[in-house]
Amino acid sequence: MLHAAAFAEVCSVPQHGNLLKQSLFSLPQDEILLTPWRDFPVEDVDPFAPPDEEKWDFVLVSDIHEMGSEKEIKRKKFLDELSKKGFTIKKIEDEKLFYGVRAPKHIFQKYQWLLGNPDRRLQSLDVHHAVPVTTRIRLVNFILQNTLTPDLEKLRDLMKKNVFEATFPLHEKEEVREFLKEKWARWRDIFCQQPLEKIRCYFGEKVALYFAWLGWYTYLLGFAAVAGLVVFVAGITMFSSSQVSKEICEANDTVMCPLCDQKCPFWLLSDTCTYAKVTHMIDNEGTVLFAMFMAIWATVFLELWKRQRATVVTDWDLYRWDEDEEELAMELINNLQHEPRRYQHSYFRSTVVLLLALLMIAVLIGIAHALVIYRVVAVALFTQSSLELLREQANTVAVVTGAVLHYITIVIMTKVGGATGRPAGLLLALPPPTCSCPCPLQVNRRMALYLCDLEKPRTFSQRENNFTVKIFTFQFFTNFSSLIYIAFFLGRINGHPGNYVRIAGRWRLEECHPSGCITDLFIQMAIIMLLKQSISNVLEFLVPWICHKLRKRRQRPKKRQRMLGEEDEPEDPCKKQWRRNYDLNEVNIFSLFDEFLEMVIQYSFTTIFVAAFPLAPLLAFCNNLFEIRLDAIKMMRLRRRMVPRKANDIGIWLQVLEAIGILAVIGNGLVIAITSDFIPLQVYKYTYSPCMLGNRTGLDCSTGYINHSLSVFRTQDFESHTEVPKTLPGFVGGEIRECRYRDYRNADDYSYTAQFWHIFAARLAFLILFEHVALCIKLIASWYVPDVPQSVKNTFLDRKHKDLRKELSMMEHSTEV
């Protein structure tokens, strides 16, 4: 009976009644039952097993090695260890060796007994409760990864030595998968609600929570997108109505100092009329209100997400789920002699990690400095170009090309190459990608993994949290170092004519346009976001799709020519299914992590410098509508099945998002106070304008602001090596003895004027006021919106009451007996 049941485990063999005896003699030649029949647990014996017994939990793939070779011996030892644990193993030989594994039922019964509901212990262990497929896969994966061979090698060690090539759970042809493929993983469903419960049933809670968070983020992003669009359109309507822009456009006799030291001409302020209008379109009173709105929006979004998450995980009965308890339970199921790893902390290791992290941040800031140097040199070269357009738009061209170079550095530091050379401790023996860029850079990731190895975290979840903090920090500086320079340093540390700050004593730093530097920040953010959300997303879909097609074509078996009268041999359905899953693109521990990281970086762009780029929420909203379906299509159609992971929240990403919310308040406050011309203009209006001098003749209070914000420089005070023409072609003023530049300095000794200190004090006061008001509003919003809905609290109250009443009833019943 046992022997018959053992053979009945084979995928393609009938398992009902009178067909059982026939199955013993009709076993296909390419199927080899490796599990000794005497090792089968008693509970696995069922000659009338349902069709679910045909399913396999995992598939291991290996190259065909020579008999007696080291790799073949190591593979056999590992499979023998699985057999001793009661695993059923089926071997199919094709161009590769495929091993299907199925865990015995007693493993899942132990899991249910240890981690079931509180009433579970009151029930008989023999009562059968179906184990969800996601739990089966997760538990089997844990055992596979932690099974130790006699040579003290785990699966990750064997994969590093190419004993096994791949390991993955199967995409099954089940009802849930077909529903997700038809109703979720299609572009036509872009505006449809996501079936979170079915996503959870197929991919597990971790993936379901990612899509729940992404959907909620996109939904609320719609409100921010509308607000940003209104602010931007309002700016367009005032494109030509700004008094400041009018003054710049009419300044036909205002001669500006040259933009470089050699052969750069003087120029008229009116030449930048269009640039001034664009600047005012971005830099206006509406920008301040929008920045405050986004600070509040970020807080409300997180508070509402906490409520949404509490509702979702309560429906899943995971609100008080303990990850550490589950990991300990799986360790004991795998090895009853397992001893938990103790909590440890090393100040020496922490100090080394901190110093290395600071060193990496310094390198990333150095890359931003290199981009600054490029812009400085580019402006100097473009202004001497023979092309008139390039000479006239030298600064704008330098800004645009600098932004493209910034995007390229982001790609190099964060995306280029596969995750080769990955520490096995974090990745659990993930094979190198089979279809990836040959340049395995990904500098940030490799450094973050190295620092995680130095820390030696106790558990996988702790290691993942540590890695998340480090990789986000590195990615943040990679993405934002150049933006921080443009926003807060450009045009403020460059000196003044006659005493410029220079790089290597040769190239002087850039200057801001007379109407401000916020347009440079707008251009930089627009280019980076457009490139990231167009090129990156196209590649994100095309690369897996092309790789999948190439793998299928390369691995397609050649049809053998048949002899006359010869019939086709029936193909094992398992062979076809396993081959189809193997041809899909691989997944690894980074697959979901990368999606989260991409969205969190986008969230940073959407909130931190949104005052300079009101269209950021709109671009993010449009991108996310496609991102949800793109991720769904990749997971359902282009990639192997992920190993499901249980979770009751998005983990440390929530703390990262809260930190971004605080940075958004600080960043937008600094943009308005320092980058924008909002504060200098308000100081002028209420201190130095004609309105304050009693001249109320209907003039705009900002009349005269441009002339007030430009200082005078005598051309005789230029540095000795500076070569500038003495006249300006077409200018009727003759020889130029004075030119203007953007600053608040005296014409005599070029020291700062009283106006400079007034504006400096006003900037500081506004920054303090803005941040305190915004943070107070954030605190009030977080208090006003409870993290946990009352319905969830009442649900737990009813459960406790019901359980206590049941316990009391059982006690009274036992006393009567």
C-alpha cells in the first residue's frame, strides 16, 4: 500500500481505484522517483488522493553533470537530505535536469499547530485544514534554503558552485491566476480597482500590501496633481503680466557683466525676457501655498494609509502577527535542535559601518561636484562657440546637458548591471541574471550589501531593514545632491566681478539669472523625472519581455523527424509546465524591493522640491497608473513566481516615508526662502518700494525691484587676466565703464549693503516660521486622523469578548462533567 502510494505521487500517473496497479508499470522513462518509499510519513498515504496531490511545491534546475563528478555528488547529497525529511522528489531530464519537490503533510500540520489561531490547540491534530498555497511555498522555500548537507553546505552554497542553476515555485494553471491575468495584468484595466484579496492569495501578503500602498498613493496623488496643475496653469495665465518680467523685458539700456573671463561680451538684460517670464510662471505666490499644501498632503497621505493598512490586515487576520515568532517556528520545523541566534551589538562594527557609509556619501557628493565642474566648464566653452545660438543660450544648454549627465550617473550608480557578486547571507543563493547588462555596477547596492554583512544582523527581516535604510540613503544622495547644489548654492558662493570664486584657479562658478535660480531647478527636475518615468519604464518592460522571448526561442526543443508509422511519445505535462516556468525571467529578493525603492524615490521627487516643480505630482500620478499594470504584467506573464512572504505592513518603508515628509517641509521651506525670489520681492515691496515711500500713484509695488536687486561694477576693477570687449555691438552708449550683476553690494568697496542683511533676516525668519507652521499642521493632522479606525478596534474588542466567553463556557462545562 505504501509503495503504491509512493509511486502515485508522480505527476502524470493516475491515482484512483483500479488505475493504481496499472500506474506501477506505466511509469514514463524520464521520471525517476528519488524518495525512498519507506521514508514516507503515514499521513501522506492516501490512494484516493485528490487532484491537488499532483501539484509540486518547488522546482530545482541543474545542468547535466558527469556521473561521479563533484557537482553530481553534491547534488545527490542535497536531494538525499530532502528525502530524509519526507520530501517527494521527481526528476525529469531535458536539456537541463528538473527536480520537482513536494513537502510531506506533517510539515504543514506542525506549522498550523504552532502558528494557528488560538482555538487551534483545542482541536485534534488529525483534523485536516487546507494550507494556503502561499504558505506551502514559503515554508518549503525556507526548508530548501536551510537544509544542510553532510558537507555543511546549504542550497545557496550549492548555487554559488553551480550545482543548481535555479530554484522557483511554479505558476499553476489555477482559477486565481487566470483571474489575475485577465482582470488585473492588462493595460485595459488601468482605471479598474485592484483585486487585493486574490493578489494576496497568489503572491502573498507582502506583494498585496505593496499594490495596496501603491494604489492608495496613486489615488491620493490625484488630488495633489490637480492642485499642482492649477498652480502651474495660474502661472501660465500670468506669463506676461508680472511687473518684474516687464522691467527685464524693457531694460534695453541695462548692461550686464560678461558670463565668462575670455572673449565673452557684455549683454543687455532685455535679452533674457523669455527666461524671466518662465521664471515668474514658476516663482509666484501660488508656489508658496502649494508647498504648504504638499507638506500637509504628505502627512494626511501617511495617516490615511495607516488606517487603510489597519483595515486590510485586520480583514486578513494579521494585525497582530509576529514575524519573529513565525521565523522561529519555521526554524524548529526544519530542525528541532535549532537554537535561536542571540541579540548582539558591537560598537566597533557600528563605528566602522558609520564611517564607511559617510565615506560613500562623500563619494556621492563628490560626483555632484563633478557635475558642477562640468556645468562651469561647459558654460565657458559654449560662450566661446562659433554657433550664435549656443553662445546666446550657453547657460541653458549647460543646465540641460548637466541634467542629462545627472540622470546617467543615477543609472550607473543605481541600475546598471545585474546583482552579481551578491552576499549570500541576504539573497539566499540567488543565481546571477541570465539576461542583464554585462556591466555589473550598481555601486550603491553593492556597498549597502557589504555594510549589511559587516553588521551581521540577527534575522533576515533585520538585515532587510538595515539594507533598506542604507540603500535609500545612498540613492537619495545620488538623486538629490545635484539638485541640492542648484537649489541652495548656485549663485550664492560664486563671489562677484573682480573677485570670483574659481575652480582650480581657472573656471569661475556659475551665476544665477537676474530673475532667480528657480528655473534652473525646474529644468533639472523636469528632465530627470521625465527621463526616469519614460526611458526607465520602457526599459523596465521591454528588457524582461525581450529576454523572455529570447529564452523561449533559444530553449525551444527541436522536433525530431519521425519514421513512417511511428507515433509521438506522450509528453509529460509536468515537463512542459516546468520548462515554461523556467523560460520566464528570474526573480530574486530584490524584485519587489526594487519596485518599492523606485516608488519611494519618486515620492521624494514629488514632495521635497515640489515648490520648484508643481507638475511633479501630475507626472507621478500618470506614471503610477501605468506602473501598477506594468508591475502586474511582469509578475504574471514575464517573471517566475515570487516566493510569497507574509507581512502585516510595508515595514521600514513607512519610517522612510515619514522621514521624507519631514525633509519635504525643510526642503520646500528652503526653496522658497533661498532659491525663490519671493522673500526679496516681499522685502522690497514692504520696505523700499514706491508704495512705502508715499508715492501711491497706482504703480505696482514691485516697480523698480530689478534695478534695486542689481549691483554696479566698474569695468576697470576686472581681474588682470580677464579679457572683455570695451563696447557692446548695437549699444549706443559708447565705451562701457560700468556693468550690473545680481547681488546686494556697495559700488565703492563691493561690501554687502544693508538691504542684503534685511533680506537675509527675512529669509531666516520665513524659514523658521514656515517649518514650524508646517510641522505643527503635520502634528495636528496626525492627531486628528487616528492610525487605527474605530471599526478595527471594535473588531478586536468583539473577538476578545467572544474568546473570553467561550473559555468561561468551556470551564463551566468541564466543572459540571
